[in-house]
Amino acid sequence: MGTIVSLQNGWGAVMPRDGSPTRNKIMDVAQNMVLDVGLSGTSVEKVIDEAGVTIGTFFTISNPSTSGCHPRIPIENYQLADHLLRTFEGAFILSKVMNEHRLTSQQLIQCRNYTELLFAPEQ
């Protein structure tokens, strides 16, 4: 079951309790920020500020043990973080060497897709 929220036109909508709208907003902001200013210019503080969420919300939604979001295969958080960081670093290096700036955004989008698949509920 979800929570009913009001919309501008007066109709109500049921928002899922799993935090997916907020999680998606945070992911969108983080993705756009990394693409705009790179990893070195992106921080948790900047992401939560732009997403309009609190630090508590950020860590609740990004923590699998509190968000109810668990990976479909066994993986340690540090392994996933290390993989994502290395992919981003490699994409940045390749895009600069090859002068193909779209490579970074393509890799970032693929990483996000794979991460979402990893944590998608089993059908």
C-alpha cells in the first residue's frame, strides 16, 4: 500500500512506500551533477541540496537494510561502490583521451541501469 498525496489538479495519487520516487530523484540529480561537473565536483551534500531531501532521507533510501531494497545476487556494498568508481574513472579517462565526451554519459547511464537491475524486485 502507498500514501495518498494531493496533486495540483485536486486528484489524489498513491505514491509507493518503497521510496522509489525519492530514490529516482536523487539518482537523477546525482547523474546530472556527475555529467556536468564530474566526480570531483559532486558530493552528497550538493546532491541532497539540489534534490531537496535531508541527509537522513538520503542515507535511509541509499541503505539497503533500511530501504527494504536488497540486491538480487550476493554483493558487498564496497564491491559495488568500487566497481562504479572504477567505471566512472575509466570513462572519464577514455572520454578525455579520445575527445569523446559522450562516453562518460553513456557509461554512467549503463552503470545506473545495471544498478537498478541489481536491486529490482524479483518478479
